[in-house]
Amino acid sequence: AQSVAQPEDQVNVAEGNPLTVKCTYSVSGNPYLFWYVQYPNRGLQFLLKYITGDNLVKGSYGFEAEFNKSQTSFHLKKPSALVSDSALYFCALYYGNNRLAFGKGNQVVVIP
Amino acid sequence: NAGVMQNPRHLVRRRGQEARLRCSPMKGHSHVYWYRQLPEEGLKFMVYLQKENIIDESGMPKERFSAEFPKEGPSILRIQQVVRGDSAAYFCASSAGGGVKPQHFGDGTRLSIL
């Protein structure tokens, strides 16, 4: 069965420091992976996706994610976090028939 | 260039009443998805529709819930005889096509059951 795991509940990082949000997945077949961000009382905004090709995917707002097949991971990264990056981040896995399976989300808190 | 529009943003119903949630997809998008988000949980897929067709409703509860996407007008998620456990945020998303095209989300409808 397909699943996505985001092991940490909250990620705290000082402004200007590197930010990493972890995601691991389980799927039979090729993984198609997405990251979304959700601000309070808003819908999810698409950040980036991995379909095939280069393992390092660049997305919106300076975010990037690294696909690692051997570790079945797709961690989200940003070299220098901003206070405005504080939000809820979701990893998602496409599992056919236009369906996405979401992780439970990680709250990111960037401390000024 | 309007995004996905959902209304109402907040909806309060008493137990036993009906809730109707509306979603207008982005211009040019013909694929619509409904998700439910419970507190401190990720989004759970409910249903996938194209114009006038339900493509996949494997995530919908078997009773009281229904969805439609008519030829004209918004997609509607309908919950009959609501119960307290239906309290959640309901999100609609749309995409320009199927497969791995990114889904674009509305701001959701927060349903509260008294």
C-alpha cells in the first residue's frame, strides 16, 4: 500500500539557518512526489514535484527537494529560512487515478 | 486570473441539517477533487470528478455524502443529516488534466456542527 510519512511534528529553525522538512514514502511502482505549503486558514499551495530525472528539484520561494530512491525519501530544503516560511508543510504521493496521499504535515516555525 | 473558489468559507450547521459546499475550479480546469482535513491530520482524498462524471469516489463515506460537478456551475459536496464528526475543513482542488499535473487548492470551507 502507498503511504507518506512525515516523522516530525514541528520543526523549529532560526531565521537565516538551513531548513529541512523530512518525508519518506512507500509505493509500488515509480514514485511521483509533491510538496505543498499551507498558511493559516488558507488552502494548500504547490511548491514543487518530482516525476523523473534530476534528483534535486527546485521549486517556488527558494525551496528545493532531494529525491533519494535508496532511502525512499523526498526531503524539502531551503538554504536560508525566513520568518515568512513559518507554515504547515505537506508531502504528497501520487498513487494513480489522479489521487494524492498526503502526510500529516509538519509545522515549521522560523524564529527571528 | 482567479484561483479555485470555495464558498462559503465557514459554515455552521446543527446536527441533522444538510451542508452544501461549493467549488468553482480554476479557469480551464475540468478535473475537480474534494479532500477533508481533520485537526492535526493531513488531507484525506474523498472524490474525483470531471464534468458530469464521478471518476473515483473511493474516499467518500458510503452514506450521507454525495458530490456532483454539473455541466454548468460549480462542483457541490453535499452532506445530509450532518453529525458532529463531520466537523472539518473541506478543500477542493482542480487540475488542468489528469495524472501528475499539480492540483491547485481553494481556501477551504470550515464546517462546524453544533
